[in-house]
Amino acid sequence: MKKKVRLLLSGLIALYYLIHIAYDLPNLVNGHPGFKWIPLTVGGLIIRILDLACAFLFAFWPFRVLLKGYPARRIGKILLLIALGVVLLGIVHIGIIRLAWRMEGYTFRLRTYFLNNLFFLGVYLFYGVVFYFTGYAYDKEVEQKELLLQNRQSELSFLRSQVNPHFLFNSLNNIYSLVYENHPGALPAIAGLSQLMRYMLYEGNDRVPLQKELDYIQQYIALQGIRFDHPIVTQVHVSGETDQVVIPALLLIAFVENAFKHGDFTGGSEGMVITVYSSIQKLQFYCRNRKGQGEKDAGGGIGLKNVKRRLELLYPGKHLLEIEDKPESFTIHLELTHG
């Protein structure tokens, strides 16, 4: 409130001098200015100070009434309050000007007063109304932006919260199969899952260096490899800057999860290839996997839908996601522009 009043006063002083100089422009051209920036007599100085004070009150009163009443009260009631205030201020202003003119030796005439002051007081009144509605529109815009930001953050939090149970569900399913088959890799799988969950718990709500995310992906690949009774063939190629580049945690894992869920890692052939090109300005991520027989839903599920929405929120207009779904393979190309 105090900041708005200071802005109102600063703008009013500038407006006061501007319109008085403009009003006195013909006299200025003729070399006989009637308006003085700083009055040289005591009476003139008192007139200027009181005139400025009244100008401020004429601008402040409608601003104050609107601030307290709009839009909760009816507009008719607001206009009535403004009108009453203007009448009272007008009476006070007439009394002040009459006294000041007597001090200067001028004869006060009501008709002259109205001719000289009605325009100015109307401008101040209008200024107060415009100032309020300009501030009101600005506050509403800021409020709307804050609301959108809160909604965006809430949605991001919800999407992040989906990642953990989705990952945990898939991992526990795999570990359950290992335990059920009395597979020797069951205990290492549990230990690997513990490490991954630690990363998700302590890093999952923030941006992390790209290298951390890539280490996480390597651990995830190792965890998934335990459930196979033969070595799986995967390749991870990384080039460029990885320590100084940061990305949202758990952003890339959905693509790798999707590859293991729908990919074909049998037969000893190349099951998945991950390629990463990274620079301070841009990140390119490729993930290609061979598809298993009868897999028609490689692009579905919570994971990919989740990451698509996160990209829309975190990188609006700064990302490219291409999905190529062929009968034999499934390829994802993600490009992020930093900054």
C-alpha cells in the first residue's frame, strides 16, 4: 500500500507540473509566464503547497475508495462515495484558495475559481481512477502468473511423484521373478535397487549434472541385466560436456525403462544403443532398441506420457522429441536447448 501511495504521489507531482506548464504555454511563448516552478513569495509558496496537497487528495480519494470497495461493492455505491468526497474536498479547496488569495491581495471570485481549477481537479480525479485500474490490472496479471506458476509446480511435483512408483513397480516385478526362480542375481538386484532408490530420494526433486543421470542409467542397465540368464548387449556412447550441464533428475530414465519393457535382448544381438552428445548450449539423446515379437505398445504407458508432459513444462519451445516406431526397432531422439 505504501509503495502504491508513493508512486501515486510521484506521478501526481510530475502530472501537476506538466499540465500547468502546458496550460501556461501561450504565456510562455509570449514571454510572460504566469506559472512559476518555485513561488518567490510566502503566500505563493503556501498556495503551491496547499494546491499540491489538494491535488493529491483529489487523486488519492477515488484511488482509496476503489481500493477498499472494488469489485466487492456495487459500482453505484463507489461512485456515490467518490462524489461525496469530491464535494467535501472542493469546499476545503475553495476555502484554502480564498485565504491564500487574500494573503496575496487578490479578490476571490467563485466563477474565476471554477474556470481556473475545475479542469485541473478533474484531471487529478481522473488520474486517481486510472492509477487504480492500472495497478489493479497489473496485480491481476501478477496474480494470474503466480497461480499458473503454482499450478505448473504442482503438476511437476505430481509428475515427479509418478516416476518413483512407476520405476519401483517395474523393478520389484523383475526382482520378484528372480527371487521366485531362486536366481543368484536376486540379492545383487536388491542392492542395486537400493542404490537407485537413494538417488531418486536425494536427487529426484532437483536438477542434477548430466553425468549423475548417466551414472544412474548405467546402474539401471546393470540392475536390469541381472534378470537375464545371458549377457545383454547394450552400448552407451557419450561425448561432450557432462559435468557442467544440468538437467532435471530422472528425465532420461523413462526412455531406458521403455526400452527394457518392450525391447528384445535375447539372442546375444545388440538390444539397445544409447548415444549422448552434450554441450553447454544443447543436449542430444538417442535411445534405440530392438523390439520384441508382438510389441505394439512401445510408445505407450505412464513413463513416456509422463516425460512428454515434463518436457512441455520444463522446456517450453526449447525441446524436440521425435519417436520412430518401426516393426523391428523403436528409436527416441530428444534434443534440449539450455538457457
